[in-house]
Amino acid sequence: MAEVTREKIIEAAAKCFSERGYTKTTMDKIAEEAGVSKGTLYWYFKSKEELFVELKERQISKVLKQLENLFAQKKAFNIKLMRAISTYFSYLVPEKREVARLNVEFLSEAPKIPRLNRMLKRQYQRVLDLIRSTIEKAMERGELRKDIDPGTLSMILLAMLDGLELHWAVLGVDFDWEKVKETLLDVLMKGLEPRE
């Protein structure tokens, strides 16, 4: 029962933060959305900041686990990249636009919330390291050109995906995600193939 209540609160908080933003969301509103008393809410979370940070920690942990499992597979780099992009895009569907808006909210509030900022930097580095090591292994196997810096390429890949999410979430731009994925993979892999 306690775990169910906690999950209800976290889901309600995600909805409120996505719709109203961090600043305009109150603990009263989260309690109302979750259908719990304010006392119950404060029993689980001492502050709005604590709830906000835990929400992002859970989200990142889930994505990291998926990426770690994916990149650990004994598959060619292009297949891993295709699956990683597909996984990323699976979060960007019309009924989940609020998830993308919530991600924008986390990034915009991070400079004001030191705990969130530190956590985001740590997790960002973990994702970068994971992508970089996968690229390095692909280079060692001769799947990719060796004259590209893996760290820089990792940052570019993440920035491209983040940029698409930002345009989709904030500007309401709609994409044909399948076409974006195919084009992205085609352009990337042609540019990364070993040269004679």
C-alpha cells in the first residue's frame, strides 16, 4: 500500500510539473492530483525539490539501464545505434509530449537546484561514457573510421537527440519520427564508415 501511494504521488507530480512547471506547482496541487492529504505527501517527500529530483533520478535510471543493456549486446554498431535511437524516440510520441516537456523543465531548473544540477551532470557523463566506449569498441573492430574523436562524437549524438526533443516539446513541431530515424542513421553511418 505504501509503495502504491508513493507511485501515485510521483505520477501526480510528473503531471503537475509538466503542465505547470516547477515554479508554479505547489505541494497542495500535487496532493490534490494524487488524491492524498498534504500530511501524507509530506510523509513521503519533505519538499517539492526532493520530489522533483527523485522524479528525474528515476527517469534517468530507467533510460540508463536500457542503454547499458542495449550497448552490452554483441551486435554491430549500426544496429546498436538504430536501437538506441528507436528507444529514445519511443518516448517521443504524441501521448508522451508531457514527458519531453518535463525534461525541458528539469534542464531549465537545474542551475537553481544544486542537487539536481550535480545529479544531471553525473548522469550526463555516464551516458556520454557509455556511448564513447561503445564507439571506441566499434572503431577497434573496424566498423567505424578511426580519425573521429569518440568523445566529441558522443556529445554530438546526444545534442542532436536533445535538440529534436526540445523542438518537439517546446515549439510543438511534429516530426515523422520514422523518417527522422532513417535519415539520421543513413547520414551518420555513411559519415562514420571506414574510408579506403
